[in-house]
Amino acid sequence: MTRMLRVLLVDDEPPALAGLRALLASHADVEIVGEALGGRAAIAAMASSAPDVVLLDVQMPEVDGFRVAEAALRLGGDAVPVIIFVTAFDAHAVRAFDVGAADYLLKPVETARFARALARARQVVCVADAAARARDLVRVLTAHAGTPSFDAPVVLPATARAFAVRVGTREVRVPADEIAWVEADDYCAVLHRHDGRRHVIRETLQALEKQLDSAAFVRVHRSALVRRSAIVALERHGLGQLHVVLRDGTRVGVSRSRQRAVAAAFRAGG
């Protein structure tokens, strides 16, 4: 039996929320787990209600839809919901897919178009559920067999030249030389590109470290890898704290145990 699709509705206007409820009324397999009047409430609701899908407005005061979508990505792993933007403005579509949205619907939303977007979201959720069940099965079998878990980092024989990431409904390739730094995010990692775009990838930081060129990247923290050539400065603070400063102004903390090695690499010209 198909499980209920848990949906969170987000808009800063009550009539818009009512419109979303009306669109969902004909879908028997949908459970509305919450409604949020604005971005701040949406971020709190995502953490507490664990939705599968978030129907999200873009232009909202204080915290807009993009910041909500970025907060969703930070949930990490299987907790990341499918984002469908529902907005009156068509100017933000490209940026929406850059933050991983599955679809972008324009108000007033056509019933058939909405149904297609929801069907696409169901497919994404079903794939994620199947992957989670497979991982659980592997853990059970591993525990009984006493063999190494399949969750262990995969060592690839050669340096990866690109990584496949999901952008909306598409899978695209991110060239390794466009990556400025990599940040751990639970069982996933976030690839930060030189141009500011970021992509969540379902790989651990340890697995990615073995795929990236060790001569080009340096581990600055157990949760971060940084391209050596992207570092433009070192910043020291009180109590022995050190940050590397990247070309775009991003500051990444350096753990105490790695400060000497990072400083030496910087002074040697990366």
C-alpha cells in the first residue's frame, strides 16, 4: 500500500494557503502535516514535522523561500524534503533549480500542472524510501555477518574529474576544478563552487576526499576540505582560533590539530 505523502504548506498570505489546500483536496494519498505563514515558521515546521514535500512561496518578508530551501538542505540525508516552489513571479526559476527545487509552479496554478509536479515529487520520495530501506537492510546483514558496512567510504582507483548532482529534476555534472571547498553535512556533503553555487551530494566527506586530487585540496577540519589555490588569507583570532579566507570572502574554521599543516601549505603557495 502506498504510504501517505507528508506535505508542508508555506506562504505568507492565508488565501494562498487555502488555495494550496484546495489543490491537494483531490489527492487521497496526501497528508498536510503543517502550514507556515512565512519563512521563519517554515524552518521550524520542517524540523518538527519532517515533511516529504514542501510547497513553498518565494517572496516572503524577513525570510524568503530560497533561505527556507537552503535550510531544508542543511537537514541532511533522508530528512531533506522535496521542494516545489509556488509563486506569482517567473523571474526566480533558474535560482530555484540551483537550490535543488523539484519544480517551479506559477500562480494561479493549473490543476493538471500541479498534479504533474506532485507526481514527480512522489517519485523522488519513493526512490529515497527505497534507498533508505536498502541501507537499513545492509546494516542488519552487516551486523549479523560481522563484515564491514557498505556505508564505509568507497575508494575509487582514480581522481574524479566531475561529480553527478541533482538539480531539480535533472542530474548534472559538476567539474572537480569548479569546486572551491567541500563541507560535511551528516551522511551527505555540500560542494561549494567558485561562483557561489552549492550542491548537496549523497557522499560522505571521507569518500569525496579519496576522489579529489590530494595535491589540490587540504583538509582543514574534520568537516571541511578546501582547495589550496582558493585560500587568499589566514585569519587568527583569540584562543588559538584560525580561519582560512577564500576568494569570495568565505571563512572556514581550521581545527587546532591541522593549523600547522594548513599554515605551511599556505606559505608554500598552496
